[in-house]
Amino acid sequence: MNNHIKYILYSFCMLGAALFFSCEDVVDLKLEEAPTALVVDAWINNKAEAQTIRLTNTAPYFDASPTPGVSGATVVVSSATGLIREFTDQGDGNYIWTPGAGENIGAIEEEFYLAIEYDGKTYGSSTVLNDVPPIDSIAQFTDEETAFSEESITCNFYSRDLIGGGDTYWIKTFKNDQFLNQPLEINIAYDAGFSAGSEIDGLVFITPIRDAMNPTPEPIESGEKFPSPWAAGDEVRVEIHSIDLAAYYFMLIVRDQLLNSLNGIFAEPLINTQGNIVQLDGDEEVLGMFSVSAISELSYIIE
């Protein structure tokens, strides 16, 4: 081996050692302090039950404590037909309106307005309560055991998108009354599919959306098999929430952000997801979403 080759090999070894030991260095990231922003969690629906709007303030990126609730605000939802719903401050950032007998938030295809007054500032938004299709049935299937999974029970729900392009939905699944809210379990649909541009208006929801009602598998130890997502006696509840186009794109971005870590070295920097709420008397950034949904639902007991 000549000296030139020896020098090249030595150089590679030294470079590899430097990279190895540099991985042990602790990097202390110093982020700029951002101004505190109001966050509005205003996802309400037309069910005859208490409706909650939650107000919080943003917290520093590395602060793992719960975000502080905002008290002392005035929160009102009104409609184009003159309905007024005043949400009462219950403390810790929770504002609640409870319908009386025979009441709900309002009618299908009605436009709604959110008004918030807090700390001398006014915030607002608007949305429309769209219609929602019924859920016809929930079917149970048994998949045979494989090298990677036990014999497992899966389910599909069956529902047909409403006629007329541009309907958007958020499909939620509950297992024994527990909402399945992991990032991979965020199930949204544009008409009967994933996005605009497909000829799927008025059809039964496509298979991937029907399949997405099943729980995401839990992490397992090496050598183990994935267990069944459902067991005999489990209660399955599926809800379809009508959402407007702004809420659909908001949830699409939220899901992409939550799944960003799966992209490895190609992951993009996280940013605040912009919603549909603005300051009416200024230009401060406001985060969050105002949505009023109609809901159809169906329950099923696993056999």
C-alpha cells in the first residue's frame, strides 16, 4: 500500500472519529422570545348538549406545562337569523353555553359569527353550519393471523357523501367512549375521498377513509405480533362532523405538522397553523379555529 492511499485512509478514519465524537456534543438551542398570542379553540356543534369554547395563551416552545387559560373575556356566537348564544366564563379558559329544552346552536346552512372581547381588544370569525350525511352501517371483519399480527378484528363504516361538490368532513372514532385522537387517526374527507379534483361526489366514502376508523397500532416489542385493534364487547362509535373548507385545510395542515417527525431528515420546520380568527381592531396574530358542525353518528358492539 503506497503512502498516498495510507494518507487517504487515515484521513477518512480521522473524519469518522470526529463525526462520531461530535454527535456527543450537547447543543443548547436559544430561541427568540415570541410575543404571547391568543389561541381560540372554538369547535362547536348542533347537538343538544353543552358547547365549550376554550381560550388560552401561547407558551414558549420548550415549556411542557399546560398553556394558561384566559379568563375575563366576553364570548358570543350569533347567527345571520338573529340568534344570540352567550358563552359564560367557567374559569381556566373554558366558556360554555348550555342549550335549553328544544334548543341547539342553530339551523343547517345558517351562517354563524364569533365575537370575542378580551383585554380591550376584539376578535372575530365566521363559518357556515353545513349538512352531514347519515351513517348507514358499521361492518366487522376478521383478518387471519400473519407473521406480524395476531388474528384481528377491523371495522368499516358506510356512508354516502352528499350530492354537490365541495363537502368536507371530519370523521371521528370512539373506542369505549374514548376519542381516538392520535395523529394517524385524524380522518378528514373532501367529498367521498381525500381532496378536490376527483370524480367522487355523491359516492360511498372510499376504502382508505372507511379503514381509517380503526385504532392506530400501539408500539410493540421486537418479536411480538400486533394485537387486534378491537376485541369482543368493545363499543365502536363513529361520528361524521360537517366542516367548512377553512376547517378542512386547517386540519390537513395540523395532521401534516403532527406527522412531520416521520419524515426524518426531510422534516420541515414547524410553524403555527393559521386559522380563521382575526383581530378586528388591530393586526395581532390570533391562533385557533371557529367551526360549527352538524353531526351524524352510529354505534356498534364488537361480536
